[in-house]
Amino acid sequence: MFAPNIGGMDSSRVIKPALIRPTIITVAALVWIVVPRKAPSSRPFMR
């Protein structure tokens, strides 16, 4: 009902693959933004 693009009624099956990627992306983005702020001279993230 909320996001018909995800899969509608099959949300239970689609939620895992559909949410794992955005979660990893958001976590990676947060790490990418927060880590350099807390530790500017730590490791150069080239990935």
C-alpha cells in the first residue's frame, strides 16, 4: 500500500533484497561522511 513499486503484497519476500541494498548504501554513505569528519587522517576510501 505504501510503495507499490517494491512488490505490493509480496513485500515479505521483496522487502529483504529491496531493503538490503538501500540499507548498505545508506550505511556506506554515513560511514563515508562521518568517518572523515571524526578521523580526517585515517584511511583514504578509494572504493
